[in-house]
Amino acid sequence: MPRNNGVASLQSSTLGHIAHLLRRLCRDEGITRKDVEYVLKHIKSHLPPQIQSLVCHALLHEKQKPIFPELLNDKYAYIVTHMNGQYIWINDNPKLLPWLPGLNGQHIRSLKLTGGNLQPMNDEDRDYYLVHKLRPLYNFMCTLQNLVSLQCSQLCNNYMLELLSINCPNLENVNVEMCTDIDDIGAFYLGGHFPTDDTYKQIRRGTQIESKSVCRKLKKVNLEYTLACTTSAAMLLHLCLELEELVVCPDVNMGDVFTLLHGANPDRYPDVKRRYALKSLRTNMELDENVLALMVQTCPKLEDITLRCNGVERKDRNLVANLLSLNLKSLYVMNCNTRSLLWYLEQKGKYLKELTVSHLVMAPASLTFTRTHLQHVIHYCPGLTHFSLMLNNGPIEPDVPYTHFGKELSYFTCLEYLRLEGTSVTPEDLAIFVVKNVKLEELRILIHSLEILDDKVLFDLLSSGALVNLVNLFLYRPMLTAAGLKRLLVGCPQLQMVGPLSSWAITKKDREELMKDIRTNNWDLNLDSPEINHMMII
């Protein structure tokens, strides 16, 4: 059966209780900030700074309950900034923004910003909103000299990135999504240089342009779904010497970024001396093989690559051949010719820890994935811990029965994470993935109809002992009944997340009885529900 929730230590339960009471003060409209100031004065006299920080963390991380934005008001911000909190969440709540200028964020290391609720639609009102309504937030951001991480959705703009470049010397991670008020100008502020017509000529001559930004420690920058484009990526890559991960608009071809920096003439690529610190390279666009060679040459530390291929064997083999000089730990290939992929894996698969094979279109013959191919992947990649197979509603073709391999039949043995999406499988296929995998902790099967997985198939898998360490299980529309679920809970004592049960062959009454058992027995088990996930804020 699932594990019971452990008994909390006296310290953690006490801190949790204090956080709960502070949460109630924040939500009670009859409590003023003056009242909160008196309470905090008493708390701070008894708790050292480190413990105060833990209370602030618990304030927004109530276990097993979603935290909604009504908590984010002036009282909440006052508590976090006056109790040495290292994490703060701010949105465009009119009950919060006006109070920010009087607060000091010197202890804040992680800032989360969310907007979209009050932003006006027409341009005139929007300009007033950006200049005046957000002014308190701008003033608060000037105090964040110890900020390490920024996560923002629908609220950040160019001026905020300028403030970061002036006030945040310890910034390492910038994750900005869905912020259409950010364009190349904001990225130039963050990097610390506005390019001129001569800038890229200087870079191609080997000149290192000086950055005027204080953000010299940037390691990860994500400007996805903003208006920051190719020039933004190029300047950030050139100016931020420690940058290990860079993501910009999906429409930007990362190959264009490198050719902007070093020119489009492949004959001069061998003479390029510049080396970047990038460890992760993700692009949804097809790359020219010569440009990929330039990227690999100038980024020798690459460990994680996402690559979109053509599907033609000769072209794809020439493309992946550029990766042979790297010892990749993670590879994500889209529309890669299967023969070309196996050719690469035969030579470099022993280094891989994570592999994702994705088909973006209905598989033509060049992308067909068979049982024989699966056996090759197992053989070539003995150290895989994470494997995802997404065949766009295509099957693992049963080109031969598994008995054909005889004593040479191979199984995955080291997987900790397995995802099968749009990949039709048989019970025999599933056994190859699972039965020898005693380390498997997370299994996700997202198929339109998972009719092959019924109680009998599940019982056979459980009898093999393969799922004994399973922690998270996501199965969409399996033919599992309440009897199968009960057997699953007995056979997987480490299970903490299961579902979505609304798609299983289980009645609403049985689901309600399970929820009652979870509460009665204090099980450490959560039911995965798409509806709940949609509502969750944290």
C-alpha cells in the first residue's frame, strides 16, 4: 500500500502553523498592515533570520492545497520582505502594487511575476499602465541586489530588463514567457550593449565587445514567446560569457544566430576561434549541416541538443555526423530518419542518459519505428535513464515477433523515466520497456485509447516486480478497473501520484472511496487530475 505521510517534526509543524496563521492574516480584510507589523515584531524577537526565511517559504507552499492570488496583497509582501524571505511572488494586484515602494527586497533571491489580469487592451491605456501603474514595481526592483532568479509571465517589459541590468549583479536565471512588451531592446539592455551597423563586423573579426550590464553571471535566459528575435540571441550569446542555456522566440532559427555572428561563408568556419559556454541548444527549425558544424565547433561544452531533421537518410546522417565530436547526455530528435539515428547511436549512444524520439508528422517509411529498431536502441544506449517515444499516433511496427531474437532479446534496465505518447504498443512491447526496469520511477503513457492495458496486463507487470519503485504513474484511458487499481496500490508502495482516474474504467463512487481511504489512512498519494492541474497556481 502507499506510504503514510510521515509525522512532521516539531520544528516543521510549528513553522507550518505559523505560516498558516500569517496566511490567515493576509486574507482577512479586517486585519490592517499595522496589525501585521505588530505581529511580525513579536515573531522576529523569537525567531532567528534563517527560521524566518523558512516561514516565508511555507507561506506560499501549503502542502496539498493550491495557493490562489488573493493571498498576494500588501500584507503578504510586507511579511516576506521583513522576515528575511528569499522568495516573493508579485502580480498586478491593485492591493499590492501601491505598497511596493516602501519595501526593501535585499534578501530576495527568487522573484516570480505574473500579470494579465488588469492590463488594458488599447494602446493609450496600456502606455499609462506601463509607465505609471507599474512604477511601484520598478522602484521595488531597484532593491533586488541579491536576486538570482527571475520568473515572469505576462508582466515583464523592456524597462524591467534594464533595471535588472543596473541593479542585479548576482542574477543567473531569467525566465520570461508570454511578455509581448519585450523585444530586442530589452534583450540588449540585459546583455549590456546596443549593436550598431558595425557591431557584427567587429565580432566576426574576433573583437570581444564590452558589456555594460552588471549581470555578468547569467547562465540561463529564456525569452520564449516575446518579441526578442535573432539579434537578441546573438548579442546575449556574445556578451554573456557564462551563458549555458538560451531560448528565444520559437520562430528564430538558432543557425541564423551563429551565421549572424560569424558570417554565412562555410569556408571561414574552420578559422573561427570563439568558444561559447552553451551546454544546451534547442531549436525547432531545421538546420543546415554546415551551420550545425559551426555551432558544435564553437560550443564544445554542449551536453543537451534538440535537433529537427529532414527525414531523408543521407541528409540526416550528414547532420547528426556533426554531433560525433560531442559526448551528449541528452538528445531530442524530431523527424529523424531511423537508420541515421541508429547509425549515430551505435557510435555515441553509450554516453546518452536521455533520449527523445519524436515524429511531427504521420510517419513515412523513412521514419518507421519497429521492434528491431527498439532492440538496437536498447543495445546502443545501455545507460539511458530517460526515454520518450512520440510517434504521432503511429505504432511500434511488429516487423518480427520478439521470439525471433531468442537469447539476444534485450530489455531496458536503467530507465527512471518512460514516456510513450501517440505510440501504439502491445503488451509485448510494454514488457520490453518495463519488466526489467526496477529503477523506474515515472511512467507516462498518453495514447488516444490504451485498451491493451487491462487488469491482466497490469497484474503480469506487477508480478515481474518492475513497478515496485514507481512514484508517478500517468495513464490516459486504460481499461483498468477498481480491482486493478487496488492491486496497483499494493504492488507499488512508493506511489505518490496516479491518474487521471477520470479516464480509467473506474466509477465515480470508487474514486470517492479511494479519496476517503487516502484521508483515513494518511497516505502520501495524490490523484492526478487535468482539472486540478489547470487550477493550480503553484
